[in-house]
Amino acid sequence: MYDDILVPTDGGEQMDAVTDAAIDLAMQREATIHALSVIDRGVFLTLDEGLTDAVDEELTANAQDAVDSVAERANAAGLDSEAVVRGGRPGEEILAYADEIDADVVVMGTRGVDAHERKMLGSVSQDVITQTSRPTLVIPLETT
């Protein structure tokens, strides 16, 4: 039933809990882990033009490290994996990629935010949960 598991990642320290849950589920089903990191291009709107390339390079490198980390852990567990980096609005890109790979389940983390923060920033996990018909396992992450 779960052959393709999508794991969106921002590379945060707390992603270990999400990766562990995804790998545990994948091992039970011999599924493929699809790690995805989305570079939010919205951050470039406030940058001076001269900084855009340097910031893009750094964000791309960090995103690649994030998906490689998930893929390496999946491979170490004997699972197949894919590591993909995209640019765009995170919620939209996660949903689009889930459709492309026909993901059977999305395993992602969420951080607790207060009402003001949610109104200002929104929540990627909330966007995904409310806009997909795919099963979604959301792992609560500690706020720091």
C-alpha cells in the first residue's frame, strides 16, 4: 500500500524524528523514500540584487545537504531513495511533487506556532494537509 513515501525536509535538526518515522514505515513496506527540499524563492524579494546569487547558492547547498541526509539514512537502512531540490512556494511544490511521484503517503514535521505567527507566515504542513487527499503523517517538532 505504501510504495512511495514523500519526506519534505528543511534540513532542521529536528528532522531526525520525521526521517525516523518515514524510514520505519518504509521498512515495513519496502517502500522508496523521496526526500524533497523546497527553496522558498520569496526570500529573494527583500534582497539586494547583488546578494541574490550568493544567497541562492547557499540555500541550494543547504537544501541539497538536507535531502542527501534523508536519502543516506534511507539507503543505510537498505531502502531505495531519491533526493530532489526545487524552488518555489513550499506547500505548492510539495503537493506538485507528491502528484508527480504518486506518493502513497507524505511524512512531514510541523512546529507549533502562535496565532499571530500562523496568520503572518502560514504553515506549510497545514497547507499540505488541507490541500491533499493523500494520507499525511505529521510529526510534531519541538519549538525552540
